[in-house]
Amino acid sequence: MSGGYFAQDWPDEIAEKIENIIICNKNPEYGHNFSYEVVEKLMDAVKTIRTAAIYIHSIGELLTVYDGEEKFLKRLKEELK
């Protein structure tokens, strides 16, 4: 996703860091040994953060007049599939 009205790179960076924590969860080098329940919540968080990033980008495009209302709604529908 590109810039725009909001700088939204940070949600993607946060989601990637959480995904790395999930991947490395049982690795003793990283000190994490989260339960399955906590890992599920972390995965839910990643999905929510990625959804928020889509909204931030789409709203930014709408507010900077790159997109009209129709394109805004179409973009959300397509990207939230």
C-alpha cells in the first residue's frame, strides 16, 4: 500500500512483527512460549490490524480525493474479501 492522507505503513509492520512472534513462539532463543489460546488471540490481532490497514488506506484515498465514493466502496469490498 502506498502513502496518502494517512501514513499506514505502521499497521503492516506491527502485523508482521506479531506474525514473527507467532512463528518463533516455541523457540527458546526468543523467550516466548505462549499457550495455544494466546497464539489464537495474536492471530486474531493480525487479522484485525490488516483489516484496519485496508480501511486506513481506503479512507486516505477518499479524503485526498484520489477516490470518489463509488471507488471507495468498491475498493473496500474488493480488499476486504
